[in-house]
Amino acid sequence: MVSPPASQSPVPTVGVVCLRGDQVLLIKRGTAPRLGQWSLPGGRLEWGETTQVAALRELAEETGVQAQLLGLVDVLDGLFTSRETGETTRHYVMIDYAARWISGEPVAGDDAADARFVSLDEALALVEWDVTRQVIAETFARFGV
């Protein structure tokens, strides 16, 4: 295993699987990693912020939607590698929460290029990354309608 430069360490992030009836809220990423791909609303924790507060803040910033957190879905690692060298270039620790929609229609904001509620089948077809598809499916199994 290659040691990272002293200034690098894993980055803690939060994601929200927001359910509205039999639909889930997705965003189209406007920034790297996974630029242009459909994913869950979320982002980095800010200093002094709890993971739950960060999850609701990121949800509101990226989509304009308000929700109630239902519980923790999973904690996963996102390791992104260089195509040229195969070395890890980014390491995210992703803390994903389930939530139930309260109010607001999705509008892309912050670093999202698009935001919308879709059916489970559509979400599983739109999302390219297996890890995100698994988190969505697990959320529907544990917290869905």
C-alpha cells in the first residue's frame, strides 16, 4: 500500500437517500468525482458540524428539499484511482442516511446539475456506480414504502 502525502487523509462525507412515497431523490453531479453521473445528494462535512446536520444541509443546498432523517444506512469507502497510474487519488468516507421528504420540489443547486425524484427502477437504471445502487436498494428494503 502506498502512503499518501502528509497533507492527505480520507475526507468525511454524507449522503442522503431521500424517499417520497415510492420515489427517491437523485442529483446529476456537476463536479468531480463522477461528473455528469446520477448520484445521491451529499457532500463534505464542515468543521464542527455533526453528520446529521451536514446531511440535511447538503440535501437543502443541492436540491432545495427538506426532509426528516430516518436512520443510518451505511458507512462506505469511496476510493478513486488514477487511470494512468492505478494509484488512489481520492479517498472519501461516505456516511449515508435514509430520509423521508417533508417539503420542497427538487431544484438543482450548489454543485448539482439536475435534481429529481424518480422510481426505484429508474434510479437503479440511471445510477452507474454499484455502491450507490446498493445503498439505494438497501434504503428501500429497510425504510421504503
